Amino acid sequence: MALFRRSRMAVVDVVPASQDRISPRLYNADLAPTQRAGRRWNSYNIFTLWANDVHSLGNYAFAIGLFALGLGAWQILLAFLVGAVLLFGLLSLSGFMGEKTGVPFPVMSRIAFGIHGAQIAAVVRGGVAIVWFGVQTYLASVVLRVLLVALFPGLDAMDQNSILGLSSLGWIAFVALWIVQVVIVSFGMEMIRKYEAFAGPVILGSMLAIAVWIFFSAGGSIAFSTDNALTGGEMWREIFVGGALWVAIYGTFVLNFCDFTRNAVGRSAITRGNFWGIPLNMLFFGAIVVVLAGGQFKINGQIIGSPADIVQTIPNTVLLVLACLALLLVTIAVNLMANFVAPIYALTNLFPTKLNFRRAALVSAVIGLVILPWNVYNNPTVIVYFLGGLGAILGPLFGVIMADYWLVRKARVNVPDLYTESPDGEYHFTRGFNPRAIAALIPAAAIAIVIAIVPAFHALAGFSWFIGAGLGLGFALLLADRRRPVSEVSGESIAVPSVH
């Protein structure tokens, strides 16, 4: 029966597509929608994603940088609160899409960009993630080197040479962690869920313990700001820039959160998990940052770069080992969720007849190794222009996808047609590409890239993600074809168990 809304867009209820319409170039067991029955990601699992990811070494380095910049305790907490509130809303919108459709991000992108145009979004997201997978593995290997030298001081001699930019001990630590992550992810999303659930409480307890240790080492008090504390308008600007950058850090994750929520038991699980994991957990994180940075500054007037700097000063070997293990646990957890899953689905989407989850994981990991990520990390040009430029595209991508899904289609999706190459398929558009979505993305991405990397726009650079997302959303709404029929069809007829 055809139903017509008062707007010009027609909403049509149709019979689910038959199996013979499904194209093997668009569908396999990993790209297929998940069955609603049997999903296992509850609010605790969603919470532990954030319990791990928020407490990453990179986030601590960023947050402590705010202290070094001149923000005091309450200003840092306010910056995190601003970012947390925004992230809660953005991640809920993104997460609800996965819960409803049961599809991963590359397939979700087909709704806006077309069955083939979606490769644009998937490759950009996956490309950024592969590089950061290598970089985060390298950063974790630095912690492992500290641990190994603490346990076996004689190994320090192996840390003095250089082979392709990394010492012998560095290579051993990097490859060991590389193998651990490949093994974990080879068992699929269910193993990732279990690992995150285990690591979450460990890292929360460990970071609290480190904060308590530094607090008492500082004599039971901390410095609430540095000697160059910001005031007035400059202070408020940095607070909001900090909040905006906090959102930009998660610019990758707000895109592909559906990779995880496609296995969520319901919307309420996402809402509760996000609430405990984002606003509340981020304020806890902020308090830890204030104690670590303020405590160390009180002790010797120095500002640390990350918790790893504090861990190295722990005089008790047993405590140092436990702290290093906790940092390794969280870094692996962050890498799995933020930088491994996205390229796996992107590669599977590119080659669905040849790659499955495990094979794509191995390909992603190999690429993350051969790019010698420690050299990438130590090259400011690569970080600023390559990763900064690619990262700037993520905001416009988010804006286009959100506008199309929530504002144009009103969350109505014909899931089976996401997997058909039939010319009459709803997402075939023009040879599999939606020229309107691409036309919206290009100018928004160009402007966002210029703002992010051109020095003349430095004052706006901290807001480049929001500017790009807003432009992408605006252009998408302006160019949207509201006369095109929109169907609401469940994917249960072609769904697979969420654990497969």
C-alpha cells in the first residue's frame, strides 16, 4: 500500500526483495544485516567501549596539553563537558542507525552515496584508521619497551640501535603487540566485545590508582593551574576550542559507531551506555587529568606529556609493571575499536567475494606495519597534511550522511536494496553513485580541508570538523531529491546472526 506524506517525498511500503536480487559484489556474511534476535551488545558493552577509548594515551596527551596551554582545573572540566554533551548527541544519532538497520558503516553509506559511491566514505574512514592503527601500536610498543627494560635491564642495549627508524627492542615490542591484536580481532566482533568488557574496569581502576599515587606523592595537594593561566576572552575561546577538538578527536568514531551498535540489543542500551560512558566517564577522565598534571606540576614544576611519563617514574617495579600492563591493555582496546574495525569493513566492502572479517583484518594489519608508522608519527608534515587533510573530510561525510538519513529519509531504509545492483534498486541512483550527495560532499570537504591545514585559518582550525559537518549537512539538504520515493523494508529476510 502506498502512503504519501504531505511533503513531496513519497514513502512506500514494499514487499521484501527476493534473494536473487542480492549481488555477491555487495553482500557477504560480514556485510549482511544482523538479526535482531540474539544481539549481545548491552549498555555495559557500550559503556566499556568508552571506558577504554576515552582513557587512551593520545587523549591524555591532548588533555594535558590544555593544562600546559594555561587552562586550569575547572576550565578543563568545562571543556570536556561541552565536548561530552555534543558527543552524546552525535553518537546517539549515529548509533541508532546501526541498531535499526543492523548494517556496518560501509553499507550504511550506500543509503546516501549509492551502492558504489559508498566506497568513497568507507575508504576515507578506513584509510585514516589504518594509519592510526600503526601509530597507536607503535605508541603501545614504547610502553612495552619501558616494561621490558624495567624487568630486564640488560635489554636496554637493544634499544640503542636503529633499523628502519626503530631499535631492535622496538621492533620486538611492536611486532609482539601487532601479533596480539591480529589474534584477538581474528576471532571477530564477539571477541572484541569480550576484550573491551574485560579491559574497561581494569583501565578505570588503574588510572584512578595512578592518580591517587601522584596525589600523595605531591603531598596531598595539587596545582590547579600553571603560572601562565589564561583569563578573560582568551580563556573562554580555548575552553570552546578544547570542547570542539574533543569532538573532532572522535570524528572517526561518530561515523562508524554503527559497526558496533548493529549488534546492540536496543536503543535504550545505546542511550544508557553512551550516558555512562561519555558525559560521566569523560568528567571522571577530566578529574584524572587534573590530578596527574596538577600533581606532577606541584612536585617539580614540570608538565608531563602523558601518563606514560609518570609510569616511568614509579620506583616500585611491581607497581610499574602493573601500570604498564594497564596502559597496554587500554591501548590495544582503543586500537581494536577505533582503528581496526573500520578498515576491516572497508576492505570487506571493497572485495566482498575475496575478503571476510579475518582476512581483511590481516590485510589491514600488514598495511599498518609496512608503512613504518613510527616514521609517520615523527613526521609533522604527514600528520598535518595527510592525516589532517583526510580527517577534515570526516566532518562533511558525517553531515551528508546524517542529513540524508534523518532529515531527508526520516530514518526510512530499504535494507535489502542496499545489496542489489539492479537498476531499479533504491540506492542505484546513477550507475551506483548518488551525484547529489557527492556534489554536497566536495565543496564542504574542500572548505574543511583548507580551514584545517592552511595557517591563515588557524583561528578556525579547531572548529573545522563542525564547519565541515554543518556545510555537508546544509549542501545535502539543498541538493536532496525530495521527489524520489523512499521505502521502509526490514533486512531480516537477508540477515545473519550477530555472532557469526
